[in-house]
Amino acid sequence: MAGTTSAESPRERYRAQVRAEVKERAWKQIAAAGASALSLNAIARQMGMSGPALYRYFGSRDELITELIRDAYRSLADAVRAADGDVASLAYALRAWALADPHRYFLVYGTPVPGYHAPDDITAIASEIMARLLDAFAELPGGDAQTPFDAHLAEHREWADGHPAPSPAPRRALAFWTRLHGALSLELAGHFTGMGFDPALLFAAELESLSD
């Protein structure tokens, strides 16, 4: 009949529910023991399923990790896209996203999971985030002085995925990314605990120096 659409079947709804529960339990495992300890068989036992039954929903540990990383990167890309396009707004969107769920942050930006290699579509999502940074730094005035690294980047821009931002925007975007991630990683790992200063003010000071 014209104009009708096929609704999601009960089986499809059930499959989506099971996959969502698997991911929820996987995040709890990661919080308790890290991503390298992730076990589909352990999740299956928690859910009252056999290992082979659970493998119908995620074919391997790496497939599950890919879904978790894809979700994490997409949520960060959405947060960055929702922020105003200036450097400060992007920085604070990154910080808010990281503080909201440190385990999600470390899955993406922490120690790589041994033996795991992310597929190309995840790299594409990461490129969206970097493109927003390059756009922001391309709009900033000044910074005409060239460094040896600027010259190096002129010949090594694969990471920028064809973005046309002129020098020195790529160097400044990379400095932003590395220094702010450094501050966030140390804060989230607890390395500033007991040092007697406010990590938020350190983050703001780093951001100010990067925006000059």
C-alpha cells in the first residue's frame, strides 16, 4: 500500500537492546580493569548467556571495542560541532566532554589497546574534530613567524586530511591538541591531586598561551 513504511521488527528491537546492554557492561569492565581486560565471555556470564550466543551480537572483542570507540569519538565530534567555532569554545567543549566520562576519554586518548587497530571510519570521525580546530586557528590573526616545524608540516600534512588552512594554523592547532590533552590526561589520571592548585586554572592558562 502506498505511503506505508516498514517498522522495526521485534527481533531488531531485541538485538538493539542486547547490543546496548553489552556496551553498558563493557564500559563497566573498562572502568574496573581497563580496556585490555575487556572480555566478551565475562559479559555473557553476567547477562546469563553463553559465549557463542553473545558472539551473534558482537563477533569479537575488537568489534565491541570498535563500537565503543566509535560512540566515544562521535559524541566528542558532536560536542565540538555544537560549540561555537572559536578556539576557547572548542577547548572548553573538549574539557567538559573529558570530565563527564574519564573512562571514555582514556579509551580514545589513553594507552592503545594491545593488538587493536581502529577501522578507517573512526579515523574519519577524528579528522572531523581536527578540521574544526584548523578552521578556528585559520581565523586567528598574527603568527606570521615561521618555525622549523612549520616548514616540516608543509611537507607532512596527511594528518590534516587535505584541510587548506595556511601556515601557521596547522602548527598552532597541533600545539593546542597536544598541550591541552596533556593537561587533561594528567588531571584525569589524578596526577595533580595534592599539588595544591586548581587544574581548571592551569587549563585556562594553557589555552590563553595557545591563543596568543
